[in-house]
Amino acid sequence: ELIAERLISDEDVEIPRLGRFRLTTRNATTYKNLFGKKEKSVETTTYPTFRICNSLKTRVKNGHKYDKMI
């Protein structure tokens, strides 16, 4: 609930050694259907995203390689 409250108040939430929650906004656009002539309009939306910190990615990646070698 704390993360949701912070995101609602437009703040980034960082969890040390894990990653960061952030709000991302996608602008309104219009897409054409590849198989027909209909177009689809998408409104501006805001949604939460999570990015894993690089140190965690590296630890998991290197640990995974190590397990394969054994």
C-alpha cells in the first residue's frame, strides 16, 4: 500500500538493492489495423513500471553461469 500511495502522489519508490518503481505515461496515439482500414485510438495512459537494479541482474546472471559449469 505504501508503494501505491507514493506512486499516486507522483514519487518514485526505490527499494535498495532490488529496484525502482516509477510511473510511465504513454501519449495518445492512433494505430492502423494491418489487415483492414480501421483505425484504433488509444488514450493517454499512466501505468507503474519496475526496473531491477544492475547489481541484482549481474548477481543472478553470474550465478546462473556458475551453476551451468558444474
